[in-house]
Amino acid sequence: MASNIRMDSHKLIYHPRTVANWLEGKNIYPIEIEISPSGACNHRCVFCAVDYIGYKPNFLNKDIILRDIRHMSTRGLKSVICSGEGEPLLNKDMPEIANKIKECGVDVAMSTNGVLFTEDKAKECLAAFTWIRFSIASMEEVSYNAIQRGQAGDLDRVKTNLAHAVRIKKEHGFKTTLGVQCLLMTENAGQLPSMAKQLREIGVDYLTVKPYSQHKHSENHQEINYESLLALEQELRQYTTEDFAIYFRANAMRKMHHDKPYKVCHGLPFMTHIDSAGNVWPCVAHIGAREFCYGNIYEQPFEEIWNGDKRRQVVEKMRGMDVNKICREACRLDEINKYLDELKHPGEHVNFI
């Protein structure tokens, strides 16, 4: 059961030593990195944030990324998310990458559209993952095809793959959390109750429903009134059980079209992103903007990049920019930034606990 995972909040409170070091001005290593095993994708989703990159057939070299993860694991790295630009499983080395990351003592997770996560793939690497999140826009074929724009029959493949993953998890007693993420749009809003019912029957651990967040460079544009869709949360609650959770991210939805309450992205040192070409970025929001690139792991080890002048220059540049103009709404670091900003700028009477 996927309980107490703080889906619509943050988990930095569980890393007080790293936060304390940051508050003291020390150079900390990221707790989490997101990597893009593949730049290519087998879907062309209408909500894709990184469509502007062009789905290039770049595939992260397993030896290079594992070299750096091994080293980073001794410097404070706790988790790796395989996601990013494209579909991770298009990288033929994805199962090995996942298994080797786990062997480093680092938690590993994956976001996937699920089409390629076949029974054989599940048997090969399911045990390595702390969680796998399947991105599914609808459980109805017409809507699914219109939104995710893959190949005919993909939805049936995903349903089959989900069922195999659930069965393999149960048979072997794996602890992997199997979830489904649905990006809420006007086209699929009315289908969510049916989706929840079907996913519960398949046996996944949870369904999370999140808002569309416009990427500054994306060629896709969606205008969605989330205030009118908040009532769905109450309707979906009837499908929750002890074994199936629903995370309706109302908090994130209410943030849309509101300025951030902080001026600086404090969270940059706590996570980073490595794209399929080996470039290191502050986060997914700035992939492709060369002025924000820290360096490339094919040219330098991650340690040199992280401790280098270029990264310091980029971070300093970003500190002088308006987060409401250069960043996405409801970005992944938003809750972390609120927490860190409060630590940096506490109110009065903080000693009266």
C-alpha cells in the first residue's frame, strides 16, 4: 500500500543533516538526481513539456552514468529517478542501469508510459525499483490515443503490462510501489472514476491525478480551469481501499496562475538533472537552455562539474532572476522552496516551540 508518501508535499524534512549543512553555507551534493536514459520517445503526448527538444535518439551511456552514481552515492546521493526527456525503456540498458544503481545502495525509480515494460522486462528489473509510475492519460482507447498519440493497441499493451507487473510483484514479494499518474485535462476529467475503478481491479497501489504545468519553452499549450475540476476529488474517494490509494493533487492545482511566495530557488543544490546527452542541468525546466548548463559528464566527471566554476556561475545567475518568469508553475521544487525559504527567513517568536 502506498501510504504516507507525501505526494503533494515534500520529503526534505527527512534529511535534516543535509539541510543543516546547506543552511551553514556548505557545498552539499544532491539528495536526488533525475536522469534521462533516453531522449527518444514512442509517444507524442499533447501535454509533453519537453517536446521542443525534438525527441532526439540519444541514449545515456550506462558506464558513464554508473561511474558517477557510484561516486555520488558516497557523497550523499539517496535516489535516482529515471524519467526526463523520453521513454526510459527505449534505452536497451535500462534494466541493467536500474539494477546497478540499486547495487550502489541508491534508491531508483522510473516514470514510464508502460508500453515497453513487458513481462520479461518486469522479471528482469522490477525488484530494483522503489517505485514505478506509469503515465496514463485515460483507460478509454479513443481518449488515450488522442492524448498520448502512440501506436494502435498501446493502451491494451499497457493494461497487460500493468497486470504482469502486479502479478510478479505479488509472486516474489517485491516491495516496489506500482502507481499510475494521470495528468488532469478537460478531455479526460469525466473518465477518472472509471479509470480509478479499473486500476483498482488490476491491483496497482495508487492513482495520482496532477495538473498540467506549462513549460516555458514547450510548443504544447493547454488552458485548463482547475477550480472547476476540484470537485472530482470527492467523487474519486469512493474508490479508495486499504490496498488502493488516490492522490488528487488539489494543492498543486490551487497554485496554478499564482505567483510563488519566494524569490529564489533555494532547492537547486538538493537535486539536479542529467539529460540523455550527458548534460547536467539545474532541473528539467531548463533543459536545452545552454546558459543554464552546468557541464557534461562525457567531458568531466560529475564531481568536477558539481564543484566547478560553471555551476557556481549558473546558480548565481539564477539567483538574480525572477522565479515567476523563468520557472514553471507548481514545479517539483515548489514545496521544498517554501520550506527552505521559511528556514532562511523565520517569523517572530520561533523559539517558543
